[in-house]
Amino acid sequence: MNKYRFCNGLAIFPEHDMKMLSDMSRSGWHIVGLSGLMYKFKSGDPIPYIYSVNFEKTVDDNMLDIYSESGWEAIVLNNGYQIFRATEGTAPIFSDKQSEIDILKEQRNLCGKGALISLTILIVFIMVFYLTDIRNGLELLIVIPIVCFIFTFFPFIGSVFHIRRVCNKKE
Amino acid sequence: MAKTSPYESGELTDSMFLILLTIINPIHGYKIMQKIKDMTDNNIIIGPATMYTTLKKMRAAQWIDEIPSEDGKILYQITNKGRDILINDYRKKQNIVDIAKKELGEEYE
């Protein structure tokens, strides 16, 4: 049997989602994947796993060796975001603020650029349709820059706040 | 929090300092963490995300080299530039400790 839960936005509320995954595991539902905006869970024995997310741009074997050596198992692996799982008491994936901030800044800059580009395209789209009489269904293409903007702008805002939270965290 | 990146200023965080110390001889990425644990009597544990990002950034700054090994994995080794940075930072730390020793006196030894 499977269960599904909505993703609350990994980039915006990562701690919130990781706690939810942990609570699910405690009640015997373990995440097996993330497709689109839904986490997929399979039932099993209740185990108090802990979860962590990271935002590396690319994933490779070398990186996975380092995680598994530290006791963290990869559950979701995508370029841009990865979710790892470990047993209770495992040392956290980040051991200093500097490295965590470095990664978040990379993510912030990438998403910021994406948001800016899609916003520019969106404005050009709107101007073209406003200034001309082209109405042949092509105007529906405007959905593309809107979607791109949403999926870059919110992670951008998310990483800005995330960086601030990490900066204020006590070491 | 310093505004400039440590990869530009050469002011090493503790993790960066320890990682550079472990890769004076070629070593597998996943073995570095155990080595640091051993070196520090289990007092310092470097998380995998910190480890991987730091290695990546150090490589971009040309402080370390990646050498492919026979089993298809990557070995890391410090470069001359990395060694200079490490020794520079070591002297800086040594200097500050020497000053502290003088000011605090023997009883804190």
C-alpha cells in the first residue's frame, strides 16, 4: 500500500518537510520518492529515522560514497535537491555554517538568475500581445514563462530566508 | 560572519584546515572523515555535506587535485597552492596561540 503527501516546498520550508518525513517514518510510513509535488510513502516497521535535504547542483558517485560512509542513505537524488535518511543520533550532514551557506548561496544565485530571465521573457510576451493583435492561440504559451518564474522565484525567496536562518543559528 | 569567502581570503575554517591536513597524501573522499575522527580522538565529526562542498570548492580554488584511482573512485591530494595556504594559516594560528600563551601564563597549559 502507498500513501502520498504534498511537498510543502523543499526550498522554502525544508525543516518542516524533513520533520514530516521523520514523523511519517515513526508511524511506519517511509518515503520512497518524490514525484512532482508529491512524496510517496510505503508502509513498513516504524523506525525513528531522521531526514536531511541538500541542494547540490549535480550528483555523483563520489558524493554518495561520502554520505553513505557517514551513515546517510540517499532517498531522493535529483540535480538541484537531494534527500537523505539516517538513524537517530547520526551526526548532521552539515557540520559548519560556512559550507551550508556556500551551497545555499549557489542555489540562491542560480534561482535568482532563472527568475530574472523568466520575468523578462514574461514581460516581453505581455508587451507583444498588448501591442499587436495576434490572437491565434499562441498567447497560451505565456504559461511557460509564468511556470518558470514560479519555480525559480519561490526557491529564490526560500534560499534567501534559509541563508538568514543559518547565519543566525548558534554553532 | 566574514563577508569575503574563505576561498579568496585564505582564512580557513576548522573543517577546511583539518581537511587540508588529511590530504597531504592522496586519499579517498569517504576516508577523510574517518581520518579526521581518528586525528581528533572522535571530537570532530565533519558532516558529508560539509565535506563534499568543501572539497568541491577547494578544487575550484585549485587547492587540491583529483586523481582517478584504479577502482574508478577519486583520490584527493593537496596542491602546492593548497599547501601554501595551509602553512600560512598554520603560522597565523600558531602566532595567535603564542600570544595567548604569553598573556595567560603557564597555569593554563
